[in-house]
Amino acid sequence: MAIKILECLNIGLHYPGNNYFTLKDINFAVEADQIVALLGESGCGKTSLLNVASGLIPATSGQVLFKGQPITTTPNGVSVVFQDACLLPWLNVAKNVAFGLGFKSLYVPKTERNCRVEAALKEVGLLDAADKYPAALSGGMAQRVSLARTLVRRSELSFLDEPFSSLDAITRRSMQQLLLNLLRAHRSSALLVTHDLDEALALADRLILIGREAGGTKLADWDLNSSLGTTGSPAAPNLRLTADHFFQALRAEISGRLSADLTD
């Protein structure tokens, strides 16, 4: 039986001042070693759902469980990666990666901290950039730092809020491959928010479609591994082949369901 690392149970969210629910009666789980993508158009509540699931904001109704325990704030073992890398400009790359590990809640002794930082930067290909400052980094490099920061925290679950949407197509593809490599190597789970259908299909084990209308709800759910398998190209061994017949057929099915939601 699969282990559920994250469970969202009957989640509802109502922001003060609004006369409608942003989210309503949403249920899903993320299993160990699984990547789940939340897909939907802008304004459908994807980021709000990620914020609730990660403990950044409280749900109006329902409950979030991390490894079976209710959460009210972001727990240890969880990291959040945003579209903006959120690096501190006055700290170099190594210190940005280590940031937080000296705090009481995440404390790691300095010697081990340095070893973790070095190992993480090596994994994301930035060991030679350890002394650089954020102003000297490209967008792709900045997001690599963000991923390294997740690695040093030994996160069991990562929340990813459109982390590659501001990158050019070539850099985005290489970052998607890097993300998959890291998640698989460390046997970590992830909840990925995206409005890019191809990204969701390329990366996720499971795809959940969120409706756009006020009172956002879960519209549909696809097990992508059953539908598409996991075979990629030699250049991108973990990313699915977008030219594959089954990929294109499923893409058309999901695109049609998404278009139907926009016209309802």
C-alpha cells in the first residue's frame, strides 16, 4: 500500500472580503516518491491550494495532513520553491543555500552545514559559483540555487509554484530535467503548480485539473504513469517524449477538458 506523505481533506478557502470561495471541497493526496501537478488557468486557485497545503495559509475548512499529522504551519521536511528564486541579495550563493540551517527549528552544526552546501551546489552544477552574489546570476542559475536550498534541508516534500515559468524554453527544459533527477535521486515527493500542460505531462506522475470559476474545485485526475509510462529521449531520459502518440492523445483529452472549463 502506497504511503501518503501529504493529504488534503475537504479543503475549502474563503478570503475575507470575498463573497465566494476560492477553493471548495478539494481532496487529494501525494504519495511517497510521487510528483503531482496541479494544472489550471490563472485565477483558478492553484497557488492558493499550494499555500494551504504547505501550511503557509490556513484553510477555511478541511484539514491538511503531513505524514498523517495535521499541520498549521510549514513543517520541517517541507520546502517551498517559488517562481521568483527569493534569494537574499546581500548573501552569496553558498550563504543563500545555507540560510535557515542556523535557526533553531532547522539547526544543523556548522561543519555538517558546510558539507551539505558543497554537496548541494555540486548536484545543481554551481560549485564554482559559491562565492557569487544573486545580481551576477542568470534566471536559471538563481533557480538552481533555490533547488540547492531545498536539498540542504533534506526535504521529503517540495512545493513548487511555477518555478520555471519565467525562464526561456531551452533553460526551462534543462531545469525540468534537473528537477526530476534530484527528486528521483533523493526519493522526494513534490506538488507542482503549473499552467503549462506540456510541463505537467512531462514531469508529473499524476495530474489534477483545477477549475477556474469562483469556488474552484477539482475537475479531473489522471494517473500519467499508467497512461504514458516514464520513457524519455536520450537527451532527456526522465522527460516523456512529446511526439509520442499516447502523449498527444492524452494532451488533446486534457486540453479539451481545460477548454470546456473556460467556456462553462
